[in-house]
Amino acid sequence: MNMSLLALIGVAVLVISTIGFGASLTTNPGINRIGGSDNQVVAAARGNVTDLAWTEIVNTFGNVASNTITFTVGNEDLVAAHTFQVCAILESTNMTQQFQPAAGQPPVCTTTSSIAASGELTSQSLSFQDSVETSDIANISFSIEELS
């Protein structure tokens, strides 16, 4: 009798606390700070990266490789001009050189000049210290931050 009563009380406490946190029984309970003084809003950048192109070179081993990418940055704001910082990391299938820049190093970044509302800035480029064979490129990760 005592065990079933404890189990029943335990389930009741779980349900009440879960409902109190505004979640369901399948989500981890956590405190929702929306509207709180410590709630930090991070707005999405109103920019985009398009028209990606690789600058191909022949490396010292005679293979086609790339160490520079060129792209266009667009301002999606319909009203104001903005500047953006664009950063990138290359991921390779080559296990000796899996990331460019190397893991633990900061990404390669560039800052744009002011881009007019709904405008684009072409021929932006990022250069990596080491070339990566184009057949080994598995992924490229971009980040874009609105600076002004």
C-alpha cells in the first residue's frame, strides 16, 4: 500500500511540475524566461550569401584544389543599409586536414562595406591559408552577422 501511494504521489508531482513548466511529459522541464529581465533576444541577420564560386588552382601534388571562395552578400532589409561580417569554415574528407582553418582556430572572415537596402555586394572573397583538393571538400559552413 505504501509503495503504490508513493508511486501515485510521484506521478502526480511529475505531472504537476511538468504542466507548471509549460511542457509535456516528453520534454525536459526548464524555466521559460521569455519576458524576463535576463531574456536575450538575438535577431537573425538580414543578409544572405549567394553565388558561391571556387577559385581553383593546381596544388604542389598536381591536383585541382581551392584556397579562395568568392560570393555575393545580399541585404534583405527593405529600408536600411547594413554592413555584414561573413565567416566560413571548409570541411574536408581528408582526415589529416579535416577543417580549414584547423579545428580550434577562428574561422576566416571578411567585413563588407555598407550594402544599400535590398542591395547586393558582389565579388566578396575569403582566402584560406592552405588549399583543399576540390574532390575532398565535404562541406562549407557560413555564418553572417549584421554589424550595422
